[in-house]
Amino acid sequence: MRHETLAIIGASGFVGSALCERLHFEGCWKFLPFIHSSGAAARLARLPLAETPRVLDLLDFDALRATLRDDMIVVNCGRGDNQALSRGFQNLVQAARAAKVRKFIHIGSVAIYGDDPLPASADPSCPVNAQATDYGLVKQRQDELVFRLHAGGVPSYILCPSNIAGPYGLTSVGLVQRFAADPLPLVDEGRYPCNLVHVDNLVEAILTAAASDRGAGRRYFVNELEPISWKRYFDDFSRLLGIRATYLPVSRDAVIASMAPVPVASRGLYEHARIALSGEFRRTLLMMPVLEWLNGRAAAAFEAMPGGWRRSIRRKFERPVRLPKTPAGPSLSDAWVRLQARRPFHSPETLVQELAFKPALTYEKGLELTAQWFRLFGIGAARPGYCHDAFSG
């Protein structure tokens, strides 16, 4: 039993719950699970934990400061709304610095590199992308705070997965649901790396960083040791589930073009007025009672105008309004389509070299265990002996 205590922030989430289960069954670390509310802790409630999960509000700095101690390794698995991800996380970092905790381990994200990462982002030391999504920008700011914490004397690690798969994972559940829907668009024959990591391997990376006495102050990718293409992943997973996956070909160029922001500001005031006065636009807005009332008042005011004014206004805006047409074919805004357009492989080589990381599961074993979890709930074709395999290590 190690002397440090792992303080797990966000213990009721997907990653936090998997980490607590591992720690409970192995018994090698003392740990304290912290949750935002008891309503999301059903998975943890199944376990006879030595320490009952404690409710902790990241927006309450005084509570954080009173909770964290200098013998703790803080593991941040927390998610949440923008306040939790920004002000709450800043409170957590400040409390960790004030308490002089032993170490700080943060779960980052490759979202910091944007929806279309540059080839250079295959290296975890690559500069972040200023064109990242709102979530990616929030994760960038979190990483900056972690690096400052490290510079201030608290050894800190950023573990950076892409998509996290496995039992209970929304990514895996969403993919099974997507298989059951329309044919899945396949971007450029599905040849780009999927960057999907099994949650047990992310847990292994957390414990590796917690036990390490070197390599702090860096960002590490957590991934399969070798790139796995999307087509291989889709085929392997659907085969293990006994589900027939069907595909529609889509080009990466089309997907990237669909990500470009719509230049709404380029429309003039005149065009915006015509759209606002169009029948289709107004009928949509009138589904809201308040706007229906306002429309009635405006209509009454319009009818009170002199007849010549009314005719002049109608003639000015009577030309047809041309709104962009919805393109034919599969939706390119589907998350499973956009993910396939990302080309770099985020290799865990630095994690292996610096921290001697070894995955807990091979790609094949992780995928099989995930499929077995689905089959326990009647999803997919049953396979003889799968219950034994699921719990045999």
C-alpha cells in the first residue's frame, strides 16, 4: 500500500468510475472519490468502498482548500458545464498549489488541436490550435493552468486521450446506436487513425503517472501503441457484436468544407430584413407564444399605416428569399463523420519512453471486453463462453 492518497475529482464519471473500480479491486493505493452530486454515483454505489464518495463543489474554493492535503495526488477526471471547466478548474488548481499537494494529474483532450489537426499535432509538444472549438479552447486554458502549477512547484502531468471507449462509455454506446441507424458514412475509405483508447488503458496511464518520479511538466498522448484505422475498428467491433455495418463513401474534402463557418455577417442589412419578413421564417418564430403576440402588435401597426406606405414596403420585399439548400446525401455534420476526417495519429510513444507506460489491454482484448459488456445487456449476438472470458483477466 502506497503512502500517498489519490484524490479523484469527478469520481462518478466514466473515467473516474473506472479508476475507482481498479483501485478498489487491486487495493494498492489509498484513494478518496469526490463527486459533484450523489445522483450520478450509481456505478460507484455498487462497490463497498472503504471511503464513501464525498460531494465536493469545485466552485467553492474554501471547501477545496480545506479538503486537499500535502499527502495527496490529485487526479482530475472532472467534466461539467463551462463554469466547472473554467472557474471551478481554476479553483482546483489554486487549492492544489496552496495545499502543496504531492502531484497533479489532469485529463486533457486532443480537442486543443481543432477539428482539423495539423500533421504536426502528432507530437504532444506541438503548439495548440487557435481555431479549436469552444471546448478545445477551454481545454487549452486548463492545460496552461496545469503547466503554471508545475512551474510553481507541484509536479504535474497532462494525459491527453482522443476518444475514450469501453464499457459504460458514451463513445461506444453512441457507435452501437450509429450502427443501428442509417448506413455509416465512411471518410476516404476509413483509412485515417481512429485514436480510440480503451478506458482501462487510460486508467493504466493515470496510475503510471501517479507512481512515476520523473517526466512531470509534459503533455502525453494516451492511445493504442499502433494506429488503428476507422474501417478496421468499425469492422472489428460490428463483427464482435454480430451487427452488419453498412457504409456510404464520403470524401474528406467534403467534410472539411462542411466545417467552414457560414459567413452570416457577409449578408447586408437589406438581406437580413428580407429573410426576417419571409413567410417561412415568421411561421417558425410564431411557434413561440411571446413572438406570436409581438407579431400581432406589429401587424396591427402595419395595417394602421397609409395605404401608399404599405404598398411601397410590400413591393420592396416581395422578391423571393433564397436560403441555402440542404445538400443531398449523408449529413456531414454527424460527429462520426467529422471524427473520421482527423488525420494525425496521436502516438503514446512519449508516454512509453518517459514513464515506461504499458497498456493494460491489447487492442483486440479491449474491443472484445467492450463487446462482451454489450452482450450482457442483450445487444449483439451471444457467443459461447463470453461470460467467463469477460472476467478472466
